[in-house]
Amino acid sequence: MPGGWEKLARHRLTIDYARELRTAGFTLMRIRSGWGSSRERSIATYLQRREVPAT
């Protein structure tokens, strides 16, 4: 990652996979948002919005 973006194999984004990426040191991900376009998203923000708080 020292050179900037690192291309990974395509993988369906799940909470578990996002946790793996965060553990590996990734902080941002580029996700597709329609045909031919993409956007950047914070892994931490994704996890905060998706994870269910423990009760």
C-alpha cells in the first residue's frame, strides 16, 4: 500500500470481508456505484453503519 491504491480481486463486500480489509491495514475502498462509475468509501464508516450494536 505504500504506492497508493492496491487492486484486489473482486469480492462481494460483507461485514466480515470489510473487517479483514481493516485488519490488513486498508482504510478506504473504491466501490462501484452504477454502470461505469465508482466512489470511495471509508471502511470504518461502512462498518459503523452495518454492524449491529451488542445488547
